Amino acid sequence: MSLFEVDEKKCKRDGACVAECPLGIIEFKDENSVPTPAPGANELCVNCGHCVAVCPHGALSHRSMTPEQCPPVKEEWLLNPEQVEHFLRARRSIRTYKDKAVERDVLAKLIDIARFAPSGHNAQSTNWLVIYDSAKIKTLAGLVVDWMRCMMKQEPEIARTLHMDLIVGYWDAGIDAVCRSAPHLIIAHAPEDERTAPMACAIALTYLELAVPSFGLGACWAGFFNTAVAAWMPLRQSLGLPEGHISLGTMMIGYPKYRYHRLPLRNEPRIMWR
């Protein structure tokens, strides 16, 4: 098929697909015609599916997806403002986990949800690495500690600012304050030369983190791990990412050992109006 086809019987010519196309590559040739691809549309289209999703009549079929392939929005499932606020405020960074593995299909489902996160130009550049073996995670955490020991010698001011001496001290005492003894790590990675990738990976991991509680799980961004990956070659090599790929975010994940019962306070927002 061409870039898209429009069912003339279903199309009401309301212009929604024309208005919502991010690249502006859908047009009406005249007031009696159905929408058609604009010049250059085949090359410019990013396959975002907005044109299919926005049509209330199911009249437009894109070459990459049809209305029948796209599940309908369930209005009764949409959250109201109070529910959204509670949902987001109830999110907690979980740093204490049960000694229990998460089923692989559950982790796969979380990643499947996260793939619907927005990305620049719909590049969908996020790739995923799951470190499932807890013994492997302990080895990786040890490499982060090695990096910290090096930083304490070579960059003592930075090391003090980040309290690396405390993390190393905990490690020497048998406590993992790097990966928090999480049973699994989920790493988002992408080609190093993909400009949209850093933000895309961050948003995808955020989607994943927000989906985690609905599965009875907890998660936390692995900040020390993320920083060390960028600076410590032994750690990067241990990840075994594809050639030319870099790690752009890591999430610890597992079953929470404790439940939270209240919504803690935060600073008032600092807003500038123009």
C-alpha cells in the first residue's frame, strides 16, 4: 500500500489527521477529497501512528498499522486529576528488597510497556539489557566500588562530595550500597551516535519505573552504577553491550521488603511566569 489509505465511506473530512500529523505531511487537495500524503511524505513519515489513533471513525490505515491493530482508548480507565496526583506521589524509590527473584515474563512485560514511551522523531532507539543473575550484579557492584577507590585517590574532592568513602566502607562491611542487593538490574542502552537516545532512554526507564508498582514490585535508579559505567572501562566491558552502544540508565528492581503508608512532603515548586 501507499503511505496510508483512507476509507472514503468512513472519512468525515474533519481534518483531525491533518492537524495532528507532527510532520505536516497530510493534506486535503480540495474540500471534497479525503486526506492524501503531501509531497515527500514517504520519506518524512516517522511512523508515529498519530493519524491512525486520532481518527474517531477508523477511516485511515497507515502502511505500518491499521485501526484494527491499535487497541481503543478505554475512557473508563483514564485517571482523574486526584488519582494521578496520588499515583505519582505514592511512587517511592525502593532500596530494600526481598531475597526473591522476579519472574522473567514480568520483567519482559514491564519492558514491553516501556517501549511505548515517547522518543525524539519516534526513533525508538532504546535497547534493553536485563542483568537477571544476582551473582553477576554483585560482581558489577564490586567494579563500581573499584572505581570509587580509584576516585578517592585521584579525585578526593569529588569522592567526598559523593560520599564514596561511606559506600566503600559499607562494601567492606558486607553491605551493598551500590545496587542495594537488588535481585535484578535493567539497563537502557543505545547507539552512541543517536542524538535522541539519552532522553529517550530516560523517559523509557521512567515509564518502566512508574509501571513497576502495579506488578507488586519496587524499583530505584542506580545512580552510582550509571556514573561508574561512563567512567570505568572494566565495568563497561563487563556489560558486554553491542559495539558502539553506551549505557544510558540503570534501574534496580525487585520485590519490596517493606510497604510505604504515607505520602511524604516535598519543597514547594519554584515557578517563573513570563
